[in-house]
Amino acid sequence: MEEKQDVKIVKVSYKCPKCETGYLEPSGTVFTTFPPMFPHKCNVCEYGETFNASYPRIEYEPIKEQLPLTEDEILQRICDAMNYNNMCARATLGDLPKITIDDLKQK
């Protein structure tokens, strides 16, 4: 049985343990061992390390249940979306007034 869940996408990078400034990135080589190994080099100091995963990589984390939004939070999100759409339309329509929560509550 399939089950769906909202997730967020997370980028996982590996900070260089030597210079603590750069990040270890794949060298472009893969060792065909079992499991495969991926050599990496720091993009600042050239320090190298080998991992059984390639960095940076993408992970998916479940989104924890959030408390229900208040009416004002819902209205603010609607206002933000409408104002963004109006900003995009200004190129052809000219200036449009900014919409506020009070504008939505009055109607």
C-alpha cells in the first residue's frame, strides 16, 4: 500500500576538517570496490579524503506535523501570493496597489 508524506529536501556537504573553510568535492574518480569509494578533495586547500558516498548529496527529511495556521497567517500567505503576482504583472499593467490583510478582511 502506498503512503504519501510531505518531505523537505536537504543538501548535505562535507566541510574540510583541515582548513575548516572549504568543502570536500568529488575528484571525478570512482574506485570500483564493494561498496564503491569516492575520492574527494577540498576546494580550498586540496586536502583529500575518500568516502563511500559522494558529497554534496541530497537527502529527504520528513516534515513534522505543524500546528494549524491562524486566520491571520493564512490571510498573510494569501496577501504575499497576490502581491507577488501583482509584482510580476506590473511589467504590463503598471503599478498596482499592495494588498494587506485588512483589505481581505473588509470584503
